[in-house]
Amino acid sequence: MAKIIDNSQLEVTKLKKSIKFIIKDKKNKTFYNSIKDVLNVSKKDNTFSIEGVDIIGLNDKLKSGNLNYINYKNLFLNLKKQLEFLIHKGICIYSIDIRDVYYIEIKKNKDNYLSEHYFAILKLNNYEKIEDNMITISKPLNFSEFDFISPELKKQKKFPMSVNYKTSYYSLGKLIHFCVSNSKNVAIKNQKKMLESVKETPIYWTILRCLEINPENRTLLYI
């Protein structure tokens, strides 16, 4: 038994054949329901378990150097599902902190490429309520090196400031870009070179759709 997360919001413990979640924060039920939605948990209790053999932070998973195309795809689709769940409820995570994202392996497979797994944001940070497709930032934001920030948030000057909720789309695209290229440089002139390993694949076009400069043009589309 090993505690993976233990903070004021959530406790996550890795058992022998399962992973136990205890929700401590009763105020943000919508966020924890978004986690359950990703993990396909229907139970309404604050304590629940899922079948699982491993759980590790995405940052640590990247350091191990064994992410593959299926991982990129699932990372996008799982976080897309979670972000859309929250957006539907009027909540926008405007900048994803990679330290809040976890890889959860459900079953071991002889072919690691095909292992069953999920990715989910397990800590609520950097969020605001959505009103008329916009969020309001009331004071300067202090981002860390672990945050994935949209251009409109980087330009923050006067407060309060309003930005489109699709700032979250850019953040997700930038996170996937980083996982593929190991670089936060998403300048258009460098994208083809940095994304060479997934060039012309669905995830390649998905990343580019998320990284549109104009927020209105961003989509969470994987085809």
C-alpha cells in the first residue's frame, strides 16, 4: 500500500490490485465528478476504488521516456473529456499544471504499447467560472514552469481582464505538444520539425487545432 496523493483535496492510495480515492474537499463536487467521468465511475460516494495496477504523475511518466502514440491519444481524449465536462458545468481550467495530471494503468499487457490506461487531472488549480463564453481574471497570475499557458494569458496587463474559455484548449494542446516534442516552444515555424514523430497523424492535426492563435478557431477535435 502506498499513498500517491495526500492533500486537502484528495487522497489516492495504490493497493495491490486497485487504486482507492478519498475525496476530502466537499466544495468542488463538479471537479471530482469530472474525474469519475473520465474513470467511468458511477458511484456517488466520496470514497471509491477502481481496478488498477499503477498510478504515476505525468511528469514522472515522461521522465521514464516510454510514452507512445496510444498514450498521446489517450492523454488528449481523457483530458478533453474532463475539460468538456467542466466547461459544460461552467468551469474553465485556464492553464493545466502538468504536476496535476496522472497516468493510471488499469491492466498490464505483454505489449506495453497496448496497455489499458487513463489520464486525469487530479488536483483543481488555475480555474474560473465561465460567463458568456468568457472567464475573468481579476489579478496578475503567477505561473510556474509547470504551467501550459495560452498567448492571451501571457499578454495580461490590465485587470480585471476577460479571455475566452478556449484558453483551456490551447493549454491542452501545448501539453500534448510538450509530451511529443519535449519542448514548450510552440512557434508555428518550429511545429513541423518538433512534431516530426507524429507528422500527418490525427494527433498532429489535433495539436495544431488546439494551438490556433485566435481562440474562436480552436477545437478539441480528434479525427
